[in-house]
Amino acid sequence: MLYRSLKEIPVSILGFGAMRLPLIGGTQVPTDSFDPERSIDEEETARMIGYAIDHGVNYFDTAYNYHGGKSEPVLGKLLKPHRDRINIATKLPVSIVKERVDFDRILGEQLQRLQTDSLDVYLLHGLNAQTWENAKSLGVLAFLDEIKRDGRARRLGFSFHDTLAVFKEIVDAYDWAVCQIQYNYLDEKYQAGTEGLKYAASKGIDVVVMEPLRGGKLAKVPPEVDRLFDSSPERRPSAEWALRWVWNHPEVACVLSGMSNLGQVQENIGFAERGIANSLSARDLALIGDVRKAYRALLKVDCTGCAYCMPCPTGVNIPMNFSFYNDLVTFKDPTGVMVYNAFMPPEQRAFACADCGECEEKCPQHIAIREELKKVHDGLHREGVES
């Protein structure tokens, strides 16, 4: 296993993400929802964790609401015998915090679940402009100072889902040790993106990357894309190409993979043996550039997620709508349909477009956003959902 530094501790370049643990019956929960009839398969999870630790993985990432709150207790139980050899990271669900006392209550519950007195890394979960402002108003920065002083958390940070401008604002607002961003070769300009990665690193913040395989989609690529990889003399699985592209960036401290079976753990550990920064050749990078273009050609809406169209005057989350639609059509991934109908606020959904056209004036891709949003709603909306 290769290691990089995360605030003076060596961390494995492959981190174990505990959002997609195996379930009894063989299915995974791809979101934060949880079906009590489909519990985490602890026996398989124990095999995965044991193999990972034996082969050098020492960074384990979870969150309060993963698997409906069941991820932390399972990790706490399985990691306890190895506590002196591994690093535990979990996240404070700022979106559900209503008052200052909730911060301490939730952290206390997490420490109990994880069977530890102190966390190696503690992140504010999924920050965006709204949750960041709300957390600040409730005194979250003073809370972070307090838990660092009393030792409940050693390194503080945040995970992020919003625009580059919001990312930079948050980076500059506190003495963070760590940040966690979505980053892969298809999303190099999405949310924080490459510019955000380099910006955080320039501020001395260590970066942990989530979704390097875009929820597994870059491990099972369409045939049109796979043919490009086959043309390379370097015969690598598509998942290795994706992971190696992220590891190629020296600013990345650790790459998380939400693995769901032992085979994935074994495969990714093998890939990690070659995850050296700046190790991809110019030809390799050019090939990945060609793959990126081929993916873009398959997308229904060629949105890069740059968010220049935002904010929408009526509140529509334009990049997220296009992302869900592309995932459904290109990758046959229905997750976005569920999120769109069950969890996305009505004002953020495509149907809330007021047809003002302000977004189209700002779009560098010259997308006919208003027309595309109508198609998005037709594709994602399900009967019985208020709209």
C-alpha cells in the first residue's frame, strides 16, 4: 500500500468508504435511506474490512446517516480491535441540526456508535451555501474549536457539494485540516473541481476525494468508451484508469471507494499499488481526455457542472437536474429519479423553471436550458409526486 500525508499522519491512498456496505440479500442502498428489512451484511463487511486492514488500508470514512444510521455502529464494532492501527472519519449532519445543543448531542452519539473516545477526522457533512450559513448561525465554528481543544476530534474539515465560489468561501472561513470533494475525470470542473482541489492545497488543507468512480459508473463504462481504453497498449480495467487519474494529482491525500464486496476491495488494493502521483504519461492523459469527450457525446445534456447558470432566480438547481437526467439516460442509473421525486425541494426541480432565460445568457456551453429542463422533468417525474 502507498501512503500520503494527512496532517502529519500517513494515510493509505485508498480509503474505505462505508456508504455502500453489502446488504443481506446482496443489494446496496445507494443513498442515505435505509430499509430495516435489508440490514448490513456484517459477516461480509468483516471480511472486507479485515482484508483491507491486512493489506494496509488505514482510513475509514462513514457518516451519521449512512445506511439509515447503521453504518457507524457496524464500523465501530468491526474496527474496535484495530483502533490503534487505523483512522476513523465521520461527519456531522449539519442539515438536520436545529439548535446549538444538537452538535454535542450528535457527536456524543457518534462516539458511542464508533466505540471510540476521539475521532481522527470530523467533517461537516455535505456543505452548500444554505447549510453552511445555517451551521455558522448556530455556532458551529466555536463548537469545532471546542472539540479540538478537548480532544474529541483531532482534525476538522468539511465535505462539499456546491459551486466553486462557495467552496472558496468556506475554505477561507476557518483553519481547516481536511476537505472532502467529489472528483473524477468526468467531473473535473464539477463543484470544487480541479481549481478547488488546487486552491485547498495552496491553503494547506489536505484533500480527500469521494466518488472517484462516479458511484461505480466509471467502472462499467459504455462500449463506445471501453473501445478507447482497449486501444491503449497499457491494458488496464476502466476502474483502474479512473482511480489512477485521481491519484495522479499530488494534491490528493486519499481516495475513497464505497466498496460493496470483497472482490472490489481486492481489486482496488491492487490498483492502489500503482497509484503514484504524476505517474501517468502524456499519452495516458490524452487517452483519458478522449474518453471524457466520448462520454460527453453520450450525454443527453452536455452540462459540465460549471454552475455559471446559477443562482436561478426561482431556485432551480440546474446542474443537479441535468446530472440526474444524464445519469438515468447514459448510465441507466435510476437513483436520481428517487432523489428528484422524494427528496429534492420542489423549487429546485426542473418544473419550477419560470422560463426567464437568464441562465442561458450565462451558459458557456450554450445549452438551451429552458427546453432541456422540460425534458428533464418529463424524464424524472413520477406520478403521485406533487409538482
